[in-house]
Amino acid sequence: MPTIAIVGAGPGLGLSIAKAFGDNGFSAALVSRTQEKLDTLAAELKEAGIEAAGFTADVMDPASVAAAFDRIKERFGAVDVLEYSPAPHNPVPGLSSPAPLEASRANIQPQIDYYLYGGIAATEQVLPAMVERDSGTILYSTGGSSMDPLAGPADFTATAIGSGALRTYALKLHQATADTGVYIAHIPIFAWIGAGGPETQPDTIAQHYWTAYTTRDGAEQPYVAL
């Protein structure tokens, strides 16, 4: 059974992505900072007939990410799909949202750690094996401001910078693996998830991820809520 690892799993889009892949025969390894939340998500997936388990890690602590993936591999074996979507639903210590004129190295660096370095830490746990077996998929999720910095309000400055760096990393990885069996893509989401009609709902957006996985169409597959 193939496995998807979802880093940044939560009760919204992460859970819906797990269901979308689980309905197509995947098991789900869920990664976030809180075991209690992960256990609740895994139980819901199991009730739907999807094999799932939660593994705690903090994307700003690379050692904890490595330890989580060691446990994932012990439980499920190789990771076939990595979906990286850090989403601070609750306040994350050290992260702030300064306006552009208040941006500094001190308040921007945590966003770089959260988006880019966290993404690299997760990628390091799966990409070498994917390259060796010449198969696998990595999907990086961000908000639309990573692709278009003017898409969000001015106080999204730090987020746009951090997620924009992750976007660049994803696109360069796609370029480096374009002629292999490994598929890497960036999915910027131009929507306030759950805040509008059906097109903003997590279950609808999650189907975009399954389409991205199956079509392997290009380095970037934006989701735009019409």
C-alpha cells in the first residue's frame, strides 16, 4: 500500500488530502506538533477505512522531523508522496507578521525557518530514496502570496517572503528532477480555505492535489477559487 506523508496535517485541508489519497488506496502518515490532534485525525480516517497514524514533529526543529520520519518508515515503509503544507492554525512561537516597513532580519528569519528550512528538513527524509528508486512525488503547499506577493495584505510580508523562498526551492527541485520518475511541484492556493462557497472547501481543494499527483503537469499547479 502506498503512503502519503502530510507535514502540517490539520482538521481542514490536511485531513481532506489524506481522505482524497486514502480513498485511492493510500495510507496516511500525519505530522504536526500535537499528538492529541493527530490521534483525533487518525481516528477519523480509520473510521473511513483509511489506514492512518500520527507522528509529532516541529518543522522548526529538524531533529524532530528526522525522528518522525524514522517512525513513519518503521510503521509504513517508504513514503511515496510527501505533501508539505505548514499552516499555523494556532500561534507558532517566534512567528510574527510585521508590516513591510517594520520588517527586519529578526522577524523575517523565523518565517524562513518555518517555510523553507522546514520544507528542506522534510524533503531530506524522503527525496534521496525517491531518487534512488526513480519514483515518488513531493507537493509543496503555500498561500497565493508566495506566487504573487501582492495577492495578500501588506502584513503578509514575512509569510510571502518565507513561502516565496519555499516556492523557489520547489521549482528548482522540479527542474532538477524533470527527466526522472520523481515529480515535484508547488501548489499555491488562491483562496481563503473554508471561508466561501464549495470551491473554497477543503474537500474540493484536496481533489486538486489528487489531480496534480495523477497528471504530473508542470512545476506549478495553482488552485484558484473562482
